[in-house]
Amino acid sequence: QSVLTQPPSVSGAPGQRVTISCTGSSSNIGAGYDVHWYQQLQGTAPKLLIYGNINRPSGVPDRFSASKSGTSASLAITGLQAEDEADYYCQSYDSSVSGYVFGIGTKVTVL
Amino acid sequence: QVQLVESGGGVVQPGRSLRLSCVASGFTFSGYDMHMHWVRQAPGKGLEWVAIIWNDETTKYYSESVKGRFTVSRDNSKNTLFLQMDSLRADDTAVYYCARQRHSGSGEYFDYWGQGTLVTVS
């Protein structure tokens, strides 16, 4: 069972907007630790998508955005494209386990 | 450009040992704040953080699931990160990734990942 809770799956038609939630607790997100997001295409290594709650690395399209509030964070994909079909993971630090934690991952399906 | 290349995976019997390597290039491996991590992913499962080692090897931390069995180390003269895995168990079966750490305002993240190496304990 992951420390950070994500929905197992979300789906949307091309062009639509989908959001993925990441719910933590007072020992991780709620403690003020930043949330980061990764995209993992089938059969490949994870790729950094968002760092420091809201920042996109160079090369990541601006249809990806994220936010953080309280003990939760969320990732939004606007203008969904077929190439966005992948698994998405949130990540933070947790003081109760003194380590880095990931969400279970959310599979995004483009209908 | 930054590259991380893992090797050393394979099939190993329970209770035996295996040593993974990760060769880094494209950045100053021993540079300030160039802390490195191992992250694993069991087949069909999510990501699990395994270990961190600071750039100067002075600090190492492990997840509870591997503490006492796995040892992380690095050879900065060879730009190489290692993971010595002893007393392997079936639930250690996973793809193992090395990843480079960077700092954000209030946390750390992994900006570059290797392609992974598969360890099967059976």
C-alpha cells in the first residue's frame, strides 16, 4: 500500500482535460515537502514531468500542469493526445519513513 | 547529455547475491550535490525507492524493505554507482533503475533515470 494515494486509472477522449489526484498526509505533502510527477510510457523508464509542485522541465509540453494544496496535489493534462497514454506517478518525501515515496501510479487511457 | 546505464541484472536463486552497476556520463558525477538513488519496479507494479548515496559517500539511506541486505556505494573515479544485493528474496524481483537527484524548494526529485536492469529472484 503506497503512502501517496492515486486513482488507478483515468481516461478521456482526445482533446479533453483529465486530472490525476495525489493524496498524502501530514508526514509528506502536508508537511510541506514538494510533489513531483513522472510519466512512464509502456516498457520505458520513468521521465520527469513536473518538479517542485508546479515546474515543467524543458521540453515538457505546457498542456501538462500541476498544483498542490494542503495534503494533496494534482496533475492536469489539457488537450489530451494519444501519446499521453502512459502511467503517471507522484513522488514526495515522507518524514515518518525517512525516505522517498511514490504513489501507486495512474494509468491514463486515451479513448 | 546526461546518461545513466545500468547493468548486472539477471536470474539469481533466493538467498544469493547480485551486484548492479550504473555508469554515469554527461555530468560531473562527483560534483556538489550529485546524490544518486536506486529505485525499483516489480513486474506490473509501481515505483519503489530503494536507496540514496550522497556524492561524497558520507551518507547513505535505505528503505526498510532492503535495509541490512542491500549496500549502495559509488566509485567517483569511474563515474559508477553500485548496488550490492545480498540475501535476495523473491519479492526483490524487479527492474532496478539508477536515478540522479536534484533539489527543489522543499524536496528532492529524480531528473534523469537509467533504462533499468531486470533482477529475477527464482
